[in-house]
Amino acid sequence: MESAHIAQILDEMGTILEIQGENPFRCRAYHNAAQVLSSLPADLSEMIADGTLADVPGIGETMHAKIVQLATTGHLPAYDKLRKAMPSGILALLKVPGLGPKKIKALRDALKIESLADLREAAQSGAIARQKGFGAKTEANILEGLAFLEKSGGRILLNEALLLVTPIFEAVRQHARVIRAEICGSLRRRTETIGDLDILFSAEDPAPILKDFVGLPQVAKVLAHGTTKASVLLPGFKSDQYVQCDLRGVEDRQFPFALHYFTGSKAHNIAIRRRALARGLSLNEYALTGNGSEVACRTEADLFEALGLPEIPAELREDAGEIEAAEKGTLPHLVTVRDLTGTFHCHSDWSDGEATLEQMADGARSAGLAYLGIADHSRSLRMAGGLTIEQVRDQWTRIDALNEKFGRGFRLFKGTECDILADGTLDYPDEVLEGFDYVVASVHSHFRMSREEMTARMIRAVSNPRVTMLGHPTGRLLLVRDSYAVDLDAVIEAAARAGTMIEINANPHRLDLDAVHCRRARQKGVRIVINPDAHSVSGLQDLTYGVSVARRAWLSPADLLNTAPLEKVARQLQQVRTRRGTARAGRDR
DNA sequence: GCCGTTTTCGGCCCGACTGTTTTCAGTCG
């Protein structure tokens, strides 16, 4: 069984134990282990085999045994027992805003509520309001929460979150009484999907700003409105979808502590607070205190310094080794969008793109890029306008002519996004493939084959010396479609052996490779490329989301192909094609 | 269930807001 699946089971065990009223710290141990498992530095089976799993903080003797049992047999009696005691409908109750483990346990014990349907019925009949500890308001909130659940699509994409939050954030930031403001939460950490939007500001008196916030025209409903914090619902992008937005106000001297606190992640915060305690200090969202006096900090960097650490970039704050690396002084110099010199996986109107080759080139130049790779679809992908061999040759001629015109300042590279056929071979014959500057190989068909078949298919493709880089490795569409079944670690391993690069597809619907596997790929020595998969000039802007993934994967400019100057990139593409002295990414840090 | 530069036992992050309470429990982040 894979680590992601095991993490899900441990998380669920923690939740069931919570509803059963188990010791909260024991429950947390399960949630914590799940979180640790989902961002392991290496393949789980490897870590079991070489014993390193036992050294991972948060995984003790008991948890280790459970994980090993799940990984090797796929079963865990303790889990089966918990599941038997807890109908699956009960877990769904946790999604209702305002309902937590305690209330769910109380409702189950008193009214036998075991599903969303039971809950609705009890609330509508007025039975809940009559329970001790519950009242009319709680019952109304439950009914409203049920309606919200039906409407809300849950999480949203990173680009959608930025679009939603920006006008609100600007309104807060430019408020006359606001001193400082920042976007916090998972959005500041740039996670691939976002649950809610968090904004923090400082002011002498937060109340008037909160009052203006809940009165903004975008606000569909006010969930809470106090003197230092307010929560509202904003209309999302799907009809009847709502997204929660929280605003917090603090005094300016509290700002760095609150900024750190509300940026999270929760796991990172807990680890940092433990570190503070170990040094005789106490950290909360307002202050760092020691011996009864506050340690003054002007910025987040000051806060980290007070704990003996360099500033940890927000994207790394997952308690996935960043505190240890900061301590040792081995934090990476993370790549930024300004480090990118060009990009490779882009489409033109020769296949399913909107823009001409010239328009794409102009767009790239005005974005400050020194080169652009055109990788239109290959011949099998008819519905996306895949190019025949004749069209490929015509396109090469056209690109050569354009490059003449551009001179030395800019270059279009001749590429292809070539389909990986069902058997792992490529969609053009070798003599055609050899004419491209580079080949992006992608799966676009036969998604439903077995894990073994898909893995063999993709290993064959990345091992093909004519393949420069693997495109969107899992085929997932965030919030829409899961990855196809594939042993990604085995594919990464094969790519490392063959010297084949892997892309971070920066399209916000994909973000594929994900940060966790990207970090592992780099550690295996795979060179990474950030590609926008642009189908228009504006699609080039998606590169920024790819940079977010790269940063979350601890990548430095040296780990990427498309941070090098044009001449070096051209040389490296040539080297990959001939597989001579393939440049490897940096060593483990 | 995890963990140890006071500890192998006894801690485990902590404050705002809400609702149901007359002093606090539950939820949330």
C-alpha cells in the first residue's frame, strides 16, 4: 500500500478516536503521523527497508509497526475494528461547520444521529435544540451548515484563490487606518489548492477596519464579527459556491508573531512553539515571551532570529525538515520567477493553442524570457490538432525563419509534446524525433490501464534516449480527476537513471509533478523544468504557479534547466539528446 | 501515541469567538 493511502487511514483513525472521546493527544499522534507520511523525503518502501522510517520524528514504535503492516499486507486489524464501531456517515458529519467530535458524540449518544440525513431530520424536528448543551441557535446553525455543505465545492485552485483575495486584500491594505497587511494561511505557503482565505493587518484599533470589511460589496454572508477578527463568505467561481475569508487585526508590535502564526502550517507552528519552549520562551500569536518580558521583533525574520534560526520561507513551513535545515544552515536558496530564462512546453495555433508562433515569441520576450520552446501536440492527438510529420517539417522551416529574424537576442526551440502510446513507444518515428531540439513525452490516452502496465509504459518512455523530459507525470486535474494509477517513484527512478528531466506543469489545474515527488526527484538527481503548458500568450503567466511548486519542493535555480542562460540551455539540450555527461541536479542538502 | 540539554513519566500550542451558560465547553485556525 502506498504512503498517501496509509496517511489517509491513519488520519481517519485519529478522527474516529476523537469522536470516541479518546485522549486528544493520542488522536493527534495519528493525525501527526498522517501528515508526516504525506511528505516523506523518500519512497516509503525504501524507508522501511533501510530502517530510516523509524527515525522520522512523530513516528514512534507503535505507529511504525502499524505503517509497516499496512504497507506490506494492506490491512490493519486496529483500523478494521475502529471502522466497525463507526458508521461511515458519521465521519461526514465533521464537515458540517460548527460540528466537532464532541458534539457529534453527544448527538450520537442521545439521538442516534449517524449520518447527514439523520442530522437534518433531527434539526428540522427541533430535537437537537432540546438537548443539553445545544440550543435553538446551534440547531439553526446546523441547518445552515448543511445547506452550505451542499453549495460549497470545498477547496479552490491556487489561481482562483489569488483572484478572489486580491481585491479584498487591496481594500484592507489601502485602508487609511491600516499600518501593515499580508495574505496568510495556505495561500501564502502556496499550497496547490486552498480551503479558505486569510488576511492579517495591524492597526491601532482593528474594529473599524473589521466593520468596513464585513460591509464590502463582495461579502455574501457574515459568519463571525468580533473586535479583532471577522469571517465572511465570498461567492466562488462555480454558481452557488462560497469561499470563506477570515480577517484578523492586531497591534503593529504583534504583527510579526501573528503573521507567522496565521501563515502556518499548523505542524510547523507546533514545532516552532516547542522550540521556543525548549529555550525557556513562550510563543503565541501576539508575542514571544521569556522571563516575563517580551522579545521585541519588527519582522518575521527577527522572530526566527530570536529562536536561533534564519528566516524560513513560507513555502517550506510544513514541518518537513525545514526547521532542522534552518538550524544547520542548509536551507536552499529558493528559485524565484525572476530566475527563469525561458520555458519549453507551450502550444501554438499549429495545434490547439490560440496564438501564432510570432505572438507566443513576442509574449515570451515581453515577459523577459530569452527563449521559448514550442511543443505542439503529436499526430495521434487528432482532437487537439496534433501535427502530421509534414506539418512538423513545415513548422521547423517556419521556426528557422523566425529565428533568423530574432538574431542572437531570442530563440524559439523546436519541440513536440509527443504522445506516449499505450505500449510506451512514442508517436513519431525516431528519424523525426531526432529533428527536434527537445521532446516532451506525455500520456494523453489509455488512462485506465493497470498500475503495473502504466508504470511499465512510462518507464519505457522516460528510458527512451529521444525523450528530453516527461510532461505532466500523473495526468491529474486538481479537484476534478485523480492521477492515473502509476508507481511514480519507479518512474522517477527510471528518469534519474536515463538522465531524463521531469516537468513541473505549471498550469494551475495540474501542478504536476507535485511538490513532494518533485523534492524526491531532485534528491534522486533528476533535473526539473518548469513549463506553463501555455495555450495562449497569457498562459505564460502560469509559470509563477510552477515556481510555487518548485519552492515548495526546496528547489534552487541550479536544480532547474530553465534558469540557465540561452547558450547553456541549448548546450544542455544537445547533451541530453546524446546522453553524454548528463548534467545532474544538486546533491541532497 | 510521542518524546526527553530538568524528564522513561507526565507533559503535549493556545487564543478568539459562539452559544449556552451564570463561569465554561466546544470549535476553529
